[in-house]
Amino acid sequence: MTREALLLHSCCGPCSTAVLEQVMPDFDVTLYFYNPNLDSEAEFTRRLTAQETVAEHFSVPLVMVPYDPAAYMTRIAGLESEPEGGTRCEHCFTLRLEDTAKLAQARGFDRFGTTLSVSPHKDADLLNEIGARLERSQGIPYLKADFKKKEGYRRSVAIARELLLYRQNYCGCLYSLR
């Protein structure tokens, strides 16, 4: 029996750790590091380095898009003053998941998903709603999940400590620093 191939968007190494533990028994996973929302190239590099460590530790392929915040800045134009967790965040999630869905479709993956729901600061229902919308529009199944459940977030913190990963204290965008 062949396993489904999953393209898993990842915001950072720590968030992908516990998620990989959860999904690897059921899927052949490729991590996708696409994060144009990050506030600086230095932050991008720190997160990418941690992501590379995780990919190597779990022996999974990693696809990475170079740092280029233009798509994010264009997408959220006019939403800069929105509160954290508001409309700006929804646009950011949609941007990253759209790109993941398109790449998954283009490269023949069976489904796509994201690690974002492992964070206690991210709305899993909203992420799943966006994923379902993209599933319908892109024609590729979305992995509906709330990875923070069943101690997912706590496990991600523990693994990040074991692997000595950089753990950021903000989502990554300039506006979340407020």
C-alpha cells in the first residue's frame, strides 16, 4: 500500500517538530518553508537554519523559497493597523497556504497542510477554513488539523529544546512585534 505524499507548509523548525511526529506515520512528508511575512532577512535565516536542522533530524526533504517580503507586503497593504489575530493574519495565512496548495498541485502531491495550528496563538478553525476553501479552488485535499491538541505544542517545545533550536517569541511579522 502506498502512502500519500504531503506537502507541509512550515513557519519554523520548532513548530514542525511535533507535527512531523504526528503525520509521518501516515504520510510521506516534504516540508515547505515559505514565509514572506518575516520582518527581516536575519529572522528568515535564523528560522531557516532551525528548519534545516529539523528536516535533517527527521530525514524529510525540505523545499525553501528565498526571502522576499514583497508578496506579503502587497497582500496586507492597508491592513497594517489591524490587531494581531485579525484580518491581516487571515490574509497572511491565505497567502502562504495558497502557495503551498499550488506547489503541491504542480508537483503531484496528494495533499497539503500547515504546521501553523500547533501554535496556541493561531486559530486552527480559521486555518482549516482557509485550507478547505483552497481545497475546493485548487482541487487538492487539505490536511485538516489542530496540532496543538494532545500536547502538540508542549511536545514541540520539548523537542526544540532537545535539538537546541532557535525559538522565536513572535509570529515573525513586523506588526506582531508591537
